[in-house]
Amino acid sequence: MASKTLSRTKNLLPPLILYRQILRTHRLLPLSLRSLGDDYVKAEFRRHKDVANPIQIVGFIDQWQVYLDKLKIQTNASKLQPENITYGKKFDSNILEKFSEQQLGQLHVLRNEIKAIGKGKVRSEEMDNNAIMNTDIENLVEKKH
């Protein structure tokens, strides 16, 4: 199992290169999604820049690399059929069960922002003020029941 983890870490991009590639790929998104994505990526990388735990770092980089790979596939598809493209994916319920209260709160704010963009609304001040990072989680987390 350790060799499996080691082989995966060899393929991970360095954080700064990954960060830049994500922002570059965001340029291919519609402006409202690009703005939302850029702000979120910048905030997440900023929050994790001082993490010292190697397992957390590898997990963080791995998940952002998965995001980048999926985003590249979706943006390439949008070049071929721009009228039929949808961005994102549904979360597996098994993954959601592993989220912390803070992560669920962040996801809830992000989901509401994406829904608002889909309805043609302007981004809320909540998102612009990085409320994803500073909000009262109890007010954001939906009950799992």
C-alpha cells in the first residue's frame, strides 16, 4: 500500500505549477465561473500554504490535480460543442460523509453561488468577502437527516 501511495505522489505537480495551471484553465470558463473559481482556488491555496503535515499536503495537491484534470476535459469539450457543455460533477455521497463541518459549510456557500450564477444573478458579497473561510458554519451546514 505504501508503494501505491509513493507511485501516486511521483506524478503530482508541484503546488505552484498546479496553481498556475488551474488559473490558466479557468480562463477557458465563462467569466462568472472563472471569477468564482479563481477566488476559491486562491483562497484555498492561501489557506494551505503553511500546512506542514505531508499527508495533508499530498491529499490537497492530489484533489486539486483531479479537479484540474476534469476541468481540462470539460473545457476541451466546450470548444467542440459549446452549447451542450455543463461544468462540474455530482459529489459521491461517500465523499460527502467524510467532509468536516467546515468543508460542508464551504460547499454549501459554493453551491449557492453557483446556483445564483446559473440564474444570472451577480455574485453575492458573501462570496466576495471570502465568507467561505470566515462564516459561521452552523448557519451554513444543511442537516444530513
